[in-house]
Amino acid sequence: MTLELVLICCSPCIAGEGDPKASMKITFSKQRIIVDYPIFDPPNAPEHGRFICKYPELPDYEPCSQHDDRGCWLKPKNPKSKKPTYNIYTDYENVWPKGVTRKYTLDVTNETLYPDGCRNDEGKVFNGQYPGPWIEACWGDDIEVTVRNHLPCNGTSIHWHGLRQYNSNEYDGVNAVTQCPIAPGETYTYKFHARQYGTSWYHSHYSLQYPDGMAGPLTIHGPSSGGYDTAKDPILMTDWNQRSAFEDWAWSLGRARPKMSSILLNGHGVAPPDIDTCEDRRPTKLHTLSFQKGVRYLLYLINTSVDTTFVFSIDGHNLTVIESDFVPIEPYTNTSVLVGIGQRYHVVVEANPWAPTEDENYWIRTVPATQCGDFRYPYTIENATTGIVRYGRSTADPSSKPNDFAIKCSDETYSSLKPILKWQIPESPIDDTMDVNIVTPASGPYYPSNLARWQMYKSPLWLNFSDPTLLSLEGTSTNWTAELSVTTKPYVKRDQWVELLITGPGGTSFAAHPIHLHGHDFALLAQDDEPYRPETAVLKRDNPPRRDVALLPINGYLIIAFKVDNPGVWLMHCHIAWHASSGLAMQILENTDRIKFHDKPELKRTCRKWNKWFNGKQRVRDGCLAWKEFQDDSGI
């Protein structure tokens, strides 16, 4: 006898576990429970098994990932079916499986933190922890995240780094661009779709909050281009200081950029012994991974730094890279991986060290790339030992030696990044040129007004929290003030391509810049550390590397291309936090007459609440204004 029931999940539901309105058809047969649609542990979820994928609208499908072939995700149960298989070759820009709705809540609070053993009284975190909680979804899911701001003196907005926000520009989470900040005591819910898959992070886009701890991992589980057995939790690498980035920034105005103190993996590190900014030092431990010999582990590498490109390695082990940013690539193997700020890599590590040690312990190293960061303490290949891989029970420090690798300030080798899903970029002229340099604006709202600032386009960016660009489009001509750093593309038709040349003019750009574009994956047509010369530049249009962050080399250039298929106001900026605060950013207005709003009244309500708080007495309560001006940076 078979009994069929339809169950409906009613409140309360566990945050992140799916849509409370989704029905589930279950069959009870001889004490076996049979679900009539795909429901499974994603193969790239870690061993804890706390997360499952659900596809209630695909009853004719089954999961198809295998240990040695992770490229298949869902396939029809009937091999003769003409329905599509969802796999590594699926055009995820246009096709994806329909999943469920994942709901999360993030509470933003001030906390005292000791990540490197030194006290930082100005930590700003999600849900009382640093890094923030892991937000997980499966390919094709919808995601809703409610953010509740409990900070007494700051607004906030949360950006979902690398997610395209296709036709959901209002949820990109950039205050003064797509929304007003969420005022203290207020709430805002972000809603977006996971058509991409892979690993990224979420972080505050309000001034310098993310360097103070407002960052966390985000993974969309899906197919992979390389085989593995199991996965580990995401690894967030970052630089760190013992005082607030807001304080560092205020100190730096008119001086050199702040120096960083420590290196953390997943919020754990040890401050150098002679750091003079360390107070109330406490014991702390390095991040540790447990390996079992012969097992292939998938690692998620995420650089959430303020100012540093890292070279990641594990002594005695090779790393096979299978994904860069949200783009699966043809696997390649190296002894280290260069990870720029905002960049992510999926790497597979086979637990079979080629330089075994007696204690079976191995250092994880995150070495600052030369000229891609600035520390008070001289970190080198030898001493940037920031984590440990252990095979046994030994708790001793590893005796392993570093692998042989370079620490040049660059991205991973251009020719190594070969996307599985190939793009062909048509011939088209360069639409705009952005010269990254330092200028002293003659006028504008900048504070202080007499300082040299980083610039990408027309003028250093300076935004008005109360007047987000997205809500300023109605009835607006092209008369944007210079400090808004706006470029419009009214002449570019939908689905055509735009090419941008970004240069670091010789002698003026004495730093490399990780350039991040919101709203798009871009094709990286060229990347060179020599000055741009049109007669010698070679552009790769046949399946070029594709990502959302690329390093502009010192005095070199980038040529990127993106398809005009996502109407909105999209920020492009350097992801060095100090440079973004200085104004190294611009806004791209894309087919603004086609922007789709999902809840415009809620956007306007958020602005009313912000303006009420900002213009009220709350913002000047004791401690809210540590210096003269409330806004002393670009706002992002």
C-alpha cells in the first residue's frame, strides 16, 4: 500500500532552508520515504552535511555529479528525454534550473574583536561573528536576505560581490548608487536570483565598514570542471589592523596610506610580536585544515582584503585551479595561486604531499605580493605562515618548507584562465578610456577640499548618501555633476558589446589596482604591464578570460568588454578600500529607460528613514562624530 501526502512548511522555518510556501510531495511506501523531485546534498558542500539542494519543479530530473566528473548537475531521469541536462556546458547566462527560495537574516552590530590576539574595539560584524555566516544556495535558487542595522552611528548597505543582479539593480547594495543607506534601527531586504554558480562574498559597501569586519562568504552550489571527493568551508584571507579603518582613514588624510598589521585566515591570525598597536594581547590560534591521505579536497579561496594581493600556497602540495570568480575554467595545476582583492578561486588539493614531513603538518602561506600591499611588519615567503594542514593528531608547528613560487604583483597568468563555456567577442571600437591617476580637484564637495585624490573618470567620485543615482534618473538629462563620475551609453543597443580601456599612465599610477565591475562578468581582452600602444596591443576575442575583478598592472592597461544586457546603474571601482574611499570609481548608466524596479516604494521608504536619522539629533550623539565631518570619503 502506498500513501501520498502533500506537506507544506509552515512558520517558523529555519533561515536559509527554503521557501516556507513551497509544497513537497512525499510518498511513504513500506517505511521508505520517496521524494518525487531532486533533493540532495550538494557535492561541493563540506562534510558537515547541513545543506541540501531542492528542485521541486523538476520532478523528472535527478542529480548526476560523480567524484571524477563534477561537470553534471541535473539530468532527466529518462535517458531518451529531450529535456536539457544542466551541466558545466549550460549557458548559465540564459538557462538554469529552477530551485527554491533561501531566506537569511543578517544583524549588523558593533563588537570588540581579537582576531589576531589584539583588541579592536571598533569591530562591525554580521550576526555577532567574524567572518559573517556562510550564505549558501543552489544553482537556480532565489535568495532573500534581510539586513537589520543595529549600529548606533553608521548607516549600511550590503553588496553581493560578483552576482550580476540581472534585472535587479536595486538590490546591488551600493549606498548612494542603488539605494540610501539603511539607517540605524532600520531593516532592508535584498532579493536576487542565483543564475551563476561558484563562490564569492558579501560585504558592506558603506564607506570603510568591510575592513572592520563586515564581510562573509557566499556560495552558489553547482557543477565544477574538476574532480574532487569532498569540500572544506570557504577560506577568507585578509589583511587586518587593530583600530578601525575609519580611524586609519581619518589619520591618513594628507599623509601616506595606512599600513596594515596582520594577516588572517577565516578571522584567525597572530599579530607580529613587535607591533606597537597591539593592546590587551590574548592567545589565538591559526586556521587549521584536517586532511586524510588520498582524499581530494575542494577549497574555496576568497580575498577580502583592504589593500593586499596574496599568494596562497600549501607546503608540499599542488593546487589545481578549476574556477576563477564565478567562471568555471579548464583545470591547471601550480604550486601557488595569486588572489587579488575581491577575487575567488576554486582549487582542488590532493592530500598526497610530494615533500612529506615526519610530523605530517604543513604550513599554509598567504604571502603579500610585492608592491601589492603595505604592512608594518615585513612579511616574506618564509614568515607568512598563516594556517596549518594537519594529517594526524600532532599539534606541533609544521617543519615544512615553502614551495617554489614568485610573489610578483599580478593576476594569475592570463593564458591559464580558459573558460569552459566559451564566449566569442565581436570586433568593436573602444567606447571609453579611463586613465587612473591622482588629481587635486579645483572644486567640489570633497572633504578635506585641498587633497590629491585617485581618479578614474572625469573627477574623483564623491556621492551623496541621501540622493542615490538610481532614484535620480527620472527627468534627468546628461547633466551629471563631475564628482558623480557618470558615463552613459544611450547609443548602445541592448546585447551589443562595450569595450573599455583602463590605463595607468606612465609615472603617475604607482600602484596596481584590482578593478571590479558590478552587474557584469567582463571579458578580459587584454592585460599588460607595459603602457598602452594601439598599434601593438593584441586583443584576445576567442574565449578570453572572464571575471568580475582584474588587476590593472602598475603603469599598464586593461581592455575589458561586456554585453549591454543588464539595465541599471553599475559601479566600477578599485577594490583597494583606501583608493575607493579616495574616489577611484565611476558609475556606468546602462539602458536606464529599461530598468525594472521590484519595490520602488521600499527604496523610497529607506531614503525617508535615512534622511530622518541623518538630519536628526541621533547622528551627533556622543561618539558618533569622531572628527569634523560626517562624510570624509567617497561614500563607497
